[in-house]
Amino acid sequence: MLQPGMLYLGTSRKPDDTLDKGEYLTLKYGNRHGLVTGATGTGKTVTLQVLAEGFASAGVPVFCADIKGDLSGIAARGEPKDFLLKRAAEIGLDPYEFTQFPVIFWDLYGEKGHRVRTTMSEMGPLLLSRLMNATDAQEGVLNIAFKIADEGGLPLLDLKDLRALLTYMSENASALSATVGLISKASVGSIQRELLILEQQGAEHFFGEPALKVTDIMRVTPDGRGTISVLAADKLMMNPRLYGTFLLWLLSELFEELPEVGDPEKPRLVFFFDEAHLLFKDAPKVLLERIEQVVRLIRSKGVGVYFVTQNPLDVPETVLAQLGNRVQHALRAYTPREQKAVKTAAETFRPNPDFDCAEVITTLSTGEALISTLEGKGAPSMVERTLIRPPSARVGPLTDAERAQVMALSPVAGLYDTDIDRESAYEILAARAARASQQAEAAREAETGTATKPSRWTLPGFGDDAEPTQTGPMGKPTRAGTAAKPRSAGYQRETVVEAAMKTVARTVASSLGRALVRGILGSLKR
């Protein structure tokens, strides 16, 4: 059953239900992406576990999300339960061995895994706009904000940094609009409100430092097995837009950081995108186009992307065309949309003359799927009705104690669990404003003489009995011992805000040659 360079997925059946042959995914084509679909309760999670175990055993690191908590059991040795042994005997899997796999647990909230963070600067305006469901006007303001930050040496690390920059932009909207484009105070205000909503939804846990390094999800153990990174997503799914944006950001980071490797003998990383419909739902056209571009090009970086969802219609056709390895579990066809989904799924397979694909999709049992993978010179294999093999690790969740033990022995233990708050845009802008305020106060004191005289209340236009007046030019009274100084027409004292704005402007001008460069999805290029 087990062959070098191949992942055993299960055993196909003939029309009379007798066993036919083993069905495999060729490692060489593992970076040609894939799709796992099927209705709730048909076995998608177990299939995802089987694929993750197979890639990890072959030395390929894996990243996947654990939506219901069931996938955490992959870190524990499997148990010889009756239904597993029955399936192994049914498909002729001998020997059927149980084992556990090297796992790193991650969690945006730091509760069921190591903290996962990124910075505002690394995420970029496009993905942040997606996270906020921003309008075109708001997205334009965010692009201006990131341009000012990138060119002005203002690190945007967390929510308070972006808030401080937006406040600065609002206070200086008229002056900035003349050089960087229209800045609407109303748009800035609405963005500030959206940031507050994100904070209330827990997004502040996601932004900050230390930021996740993609090399930490691409680890290989000393015995040659790939590490499986499991993202605890049960709580994260309460905010599905944050979930989808986070995984898209991580995919973008991989695309920007990894070098070109062409078509390796096995992938450098396999990325499972569970509940994939959350990525594409209500996404603007420009974002869909860039997702398609990333999926198409990331293959040459050695990364395989596998979308897991209920309905093949959840994935746009342009992305669907990039997915070479297909696993289709049962679909129901009670509504017109469901019937269309069954037809779409059937038409994406290379036909098998032994059965009607559209008919079989609606009658598949739990743990059974239609499978077509790339073979030969990269052509799709004929679709086969297949019984999925049982996993080698535990089917079901870990206990809290078991999870804590895995985290304590993790190779990244202690690296991401403590927040770091270094100097960034918030502190820089606050310091500049404070300096400008001090300079303005010093200038005001020097002009009025309050630096050497005790200050007291006066009423402009009503004189000052403590100081005799003298007559100056045009017969106007002046303070004793001083002479009236004419001012040029239109002169106004520089305000604190203007002084701060000039300071930032000088910084921007001196660092234009050091502006940060962003990639397809707005993530920073290193």
C-alpha cells in the first residue's frame, strides 16, 4: 500500500463494490494545490487529517486550521477503535500502525496555542481594508496612511499606532491633501470607529510584536518528519472575517518571503485553508484577482494550497482551475443551488465510464469520496470512487492537559508568548508633538517676555495699570520700554500642529529613497 514518493489516500472500488486499487497523491505534484469538498458530516476533517499525516510523514511541513477542535488529536497516538480497524481491514491496509505526529499549536488569543501576531505594517492597507470591510473612500485613506508611514519612518505595529497616525492626518487634512490626495475627515472618523469595533472583537491580539516568522511553520524534526502547525480556530471563527484575513495574510507572507524553487520533488509546505468560503465571500474584485495570482504563482515557491469547503461553488472558477488534486465527499441536492453544485463538481472530474459521477456524488457514504489526482506528466487521473484510509493519529480532540504538555515541549515555547511594545508611530508622533509644543511655548515666552516676568491675568484692549504706556507710531500705546514692531501682512504665529507637521514632512522628504516596498497583497517585501 505504501509507496515511496506517494501519499496513500485510500482504496477505490469497482461498480460491484469489490476492491480495485490504491489511490495516491504524488508528492511531486503536491504543490499543484487541491480541493476537499463535501457536506457537513461526510468526513472532510478526517480526510484533511489523512492528508496532513501523509505530508508530514514525507517530511513536508503542514499548516492547517482546527475549526471544531477535532484536529488536535493528530498530536496523540491513535487508538485501535473498532470503526478504524474495520475500515483498515475493508481496504486491505496491512500493517495499520498507530503513531503521533510533531505538532505546534497556535492561537491568535494565546489560549490554546502560542500567540500569532503580525504588525499593521506587515499586513498592509489592502488586507486591512478587507478586514474592516472598508468603502473605497476609506480604503483610499488607509493607502495614504500607509504611504506616509512607509516613507516617513513611522512603524505601524498595533492599533494605537494607526490611530495616532489617523489623528495626525485628520488634524492636518488640508495640508496633506495637497500632496498625497484627498483626506476626508469623515472617512478618517469612520475608520477610527471600525478600528474600535475590531478591538472589541479581539483583533488587538493579532496586531503587535513579536510577529510570526514563516520559518517557524516550516520546521522539520530531526527524524525527517514535517511539523504540523495547528491553528486553534474555534474561538476565531466567531469573527470569520478576521479568520479569513489572517490566513490570507499568512499566504501572502509565504509568497513574498520564499524564494523560487520551481517544481521540487516534494512541497516545501502544504497550507490547508479550511472553511474557504470565508476567504471569497463578499471579497471585492481586485482582491479576488490578486488571490488568484498568488495561488497561481505560489506553486513555484514550493507551497501547495488546499481549500476545504462544503460546496465547490464557494471557490471562484479562476481559482478552481488552479486546483489539480480533488477529493469530493458527498453532496446533497435538495435545492437548485445544491443541484448546480453537484453538476459543477461532477464536471470538474475526468469522467470514469464505470459510473455516473453526478449520481454517485449524492450517494457516497461517510468516509467515502471521489478522488482525482495529478499523475504522469501532470494530467488528472480518472476519477475513482474511494474509501478513505483511517488516520494513524487519534481521531478526536486532545484534553487540556495533553495540549498543555505539547505546548510546553514545543520548539517555539517562549518565543511568542510575551508582548513587546517598542517605539513605534504612536510614541514617535507623541514625542514630536511634545517637542513642537515646547518650542512653540518657548517662542511665545520669548516674544511676550513672560519668561522673565511673573505671569498674571490681563484683558486685551483694557490696558495694564502695572506698566505705564508710551505712544508709538500712529499714536498707538505700547508697553513701557518696548517699541512697536511692524509685522508683515498675513503673518501668523506657527501653531503646534504646524510645527509637528513640518517635522514629519522633513522626515518624509529625507527618507523617500528608503520607502518600503509592498507585494501583490500589500504585505511588506523583505
